[in-house]
Amino acid sequence: MTIEQRLEALAQSVELSERQTRQAFEALTSLHAETDARINRLIGLAEIQQREIETHDTQIEALLSLAEKHAQSQANLERQWQAYINTLPRQ
């Protein structure tokens, strides 16, 4: 094989390698963009879930407060009934 043939084969090999590298780079760039889009969607879903959790926490706090008020009211009602019963004549 002559030097010119070797150089031509090497040039073709470099050209092929460059083409493959460019294709691989384009594929990786596309994959990177897809991954970024997926990450952004996941961030959006996580933010929505966080707001839902905060809403549920607020609802739970309101229910606990209502339950405490109900328990206090129940205890007060029991005391009032006991006081009333104590005023009745014993038989």
C-alpha cells in the first residue's frame, strides 16, 4: 500500500470517526434535553405534592383544634349535668 493510499484510508477513518462522534454528541445532547424536561416535570409534580401536603396539614390542624374544642365542650357539659343532678333531691 502506497503512502497516498494510507493517507487516504486514514483520512476516511478520521472522517468516519468524526461523523460518529458528531452523531454521538447529538444523541447525548438530545438525551440531555429530554432528561432536563423530565427533571422539570418531576420538580413541578413535587411542588404540587408539597402544596397538597401543606393543605392536608392545615386541614388536620383544623380538625385537631375542633376535636379539642369538642372535648372541652363535652367535659363542660358533663360538669353542668353533674351540677344539675346534684341539685335534685335525693330519694
